[in-house]
Amino acid sequence: MARPRQHAPDALHLQVMHACDEWLAKQPVHGLSLRALARDVGCAPSTLLKLYGSFNNLLQHVNVETLARLQHTITSLAADDPEPWLRALAHAYWRFAEQDCYRWQLLFDYPLAQEGELDQRQSDLIEALFTQVETSLKQYQPALDDLEARRLGRTLWGSVHGLVQLGLNERLGYWQGQQLKVDELLDQLMSTVLAGLRHRGAKT
């Protein structure tokens, strides 16, 4: 009898992440299963359970990879001037979600890890993203203190995220028979926020 195929943990993990990537490039996660992934990578479902502990943990590894990709997208933006960087960030977030919508949806369809190494890795990546936004906001308006920058960073992200979510679901509405465009609404949002910050500087 032939011996079953053996998989080194790191190599198997890469295969699994690649299989998830191929799946999410074409369809949402809801039809994906541990059994289907095991078949794709050529191992038993129990092997994946031993490696990840649960299917949910496996998906959290996908989320870590998604956050890392998003961070790479953001860090690749030119950061010489805070205003164009913040505007570019909003549009980069929209493009990321639009071009990889199923992977992006997975990030929000499943709760983030609650403990352990996965939780720390996700938290570190998310905090790094917010820190970049907060730093840029304080560069644009030095009158902001740390707490104000933190609150505004999250308020801004929530606004951008909401427009992106509605845009993906085509729920932004119409004007004179034409569907409102995410890019234009993002521009208006950023102009409003940045004008408010400039006004604050003028008052101080």
C-alpha cells in the first residue's frame, strides 16, 4: 500500500493559503469548507484540523494575509504630503475592496481572533494602519492632540468603509438617473474633513 503524502506544516500552510486565494478570487467564502480545501491540497481534513485547530482559525490566517496585503498597499502610497496621501488612501481602500471583494468581505464576515498569536498579529496590523492615518492627520493639522487624532482616524475610516460597503452592494442611490460613484463621494468626504481641519487651524 502506498504511503500517504506527507506535508511539512509551513509548506502545507502555503498551499492552503494559495487554495483559499484561488477560491476567493472567484466566489465568496460561504461555499468553502475544510473538506474542499483538504481535497484541493491533497491531504485529509484531519490534517488541516491538526494544523489550524478549526476552520475558523484557518480563515483567520486568511484575514491576517488580507490585512498584510492592505498594509502593503497603503505603505506603497507616496507619503510626502498628508493631504494627497489621505485622499489616495481612501481611494486605495476602495480599489482594494472592489478588486478583491470576496477576500475583503471575509475580513468583516467573520469575527477577528480573540486570543493568542493570531489575535496579536491581527491587532498589530490594524493598529499599524490606524497609526499611519493618525500620524498623517496630525501632520496636516498639528493642533490635534493624540486622542483627537485617534478618534478622527477611526471616524474617517468608518466613513470611508461605509461608502465602500454601500458601493460594493450598489446601495449609494442615484442622481438624475445616474448611479452615484464611490470615487466622487470619497473625494467629497475627504474635502469636507480636510476643510474642517483647516478651519480649526485658522481659529487657533
